[in-house]
Amino acid sequence: MAMNLLPLLLVGGAAAYVVTSEKKKAKAKECPASSKVGLGEFATVALAAVDTHGKDSDPSKEISYYMKELLPKGCTIASNGSSITFAMPGTEKSLHLTIPDFNAFMTLSAWARRLQEGVITQEQYTTGIADLSKWYKGVTGENLDLLKLKEFATTMMAYAEGMPDDNGTAEPDEPAACPDVFEYVYDEQEDAKMSAAFDQGRQLYPNDPFRIADVIFSATAPHGCTKRDFNTKVLMTMKPPGSSSEFEPVVLEMDMASMYALLVLEAASKSGMSPSQLSVIQSKVADNYQALTGKPLSL
């Protein structure tokens, strides 16, 4: 059963959260350190949650359904010291998320699906990111890591697509890997998408070009890729917005880690940083790339 109800994790957010009573908060300390959920069980709950509440513009009832059905008694979405382990079918492997991360993951996915289906507006979508990020930092003390959640979604989708359907069985495939070559066409459509991702990242992390680049990378890179995949070759065909049909596209060649470095530098430049601040960012980017790849950054 391909779990198509779990949407690919897009850059998105959530404006509503499960409201817990004071009584439940008092029980939070009783939440076990870890609890296990089967992927099939998760898929069953997802079917019911989306069928019942998936068309609501506010996803809070959908998220409440997930939490009520999957979390042990005593746990709330703010149970930061507890985690959920997802058992992968046909393998001894498992995936782990803290409960706040799980809440963020499901809320992000719920809003991404609503945006994709036209249930909500871009403004609601963007506002939700800031709200979710503020809640997450208040609970965990850390910034919400969209790339971590995207990687989790990619891995879970890979296993979900290998689940047996009603007519037979299927072994789970290995999680999707970053391709050897990523052919990326930067045209007017991509420019608009990256500008929107920059605006979202800037709203979340106004003074952190690395975090802003994480948001843009999440919206741009193929599923299965991370900013550390320096063995993946990127062929970037540049077709600037407004260029005439006679314009000869420019093809740039780099690796995936270099592409991420480029996004960081672009984010820093667009954020209005001073020359001295830009110099610090450039040095840090170069140092990070050198430490990752063992070779100097060349852009």
C-alpha cells in the first residue's frame, strides 16, 4: 500500500497546534522516553485523519487525531524528552523523531497538502511557518530544522512505497539516494520559487543566511539530497527571467555542496549584510566546504 497520504515535505508551516489541558500538561512527566509505531499503523491513522479532517482549512483537528491515536498516555506535543520510533516493514531498521519534531512534521505536511490543494492561501502558509517555528523554539530551545524533517519524509516515503498493497507483497526499497547528476534549469518559474523560499527563510531566520539557505535548498534540491552530497554533480542551466528567446543559456557545473554554498552566499547578499559581515560568511562557507570535501571551494 503506497502511503500517498504522506505528502512530500515541502517548505511549509502550521498556524494551529493541539491545545492541551492543564491536566494533560501535569501528566507530561509520565510520557515514556520512547514508544514504537509501525508504518502500517501510521498509514491507517493517516487514512482516517485525512478522511475525517483533511479538508478543514485549519489542520488542528487532523493533528489532534494523529496525536490522540499514536502518542502514549501522558504524552503531549511538548514532551521534548520523549521520542517516537517508526519500525520499517521488512527490515530491522527504524526511524526516530522526538515528539515535538513529530508534531512539527505532521503539521508541516498537513499545511503543505492544503496549500497544494488550494485549501489555504500562500499568506496563511507563510504565517504558519513563523508560528510553528516560534512554538518549536519555545518547547525545545532550538530552531526548527526543515532539512532534518525533509530527510525524514524522504526516507519514510521510500519505505512506504515498498509496503504491500491489496494484490501482493513488495519489499521496501532502500531510501532514495541523491542522483549522480542533477540537471537544474534556473528559469523564470524557478526564480519565483526561490524568491518565495528566500522570503520564507528570511521570515524564519532574519539574520542567519545558513538557515535561509536551508529553506531554499529544501525547496530546490531533489528528494534524497542533502547539502553534504558533494559527490553529486549539478548542471545548472541559467535562463534569466525576462531573457529573449535568442539568449544562449549558460550552463554552470558544480557539486551539490557547492550549490548549497552558493545559496548561502546569495542569501547573505540579499539580506543586506555589511561588507565585513559578508566577508565573515564567505570565510565560513569556504571553511565548511573544505572540511566537508577536503578541497577548496571554487565558484
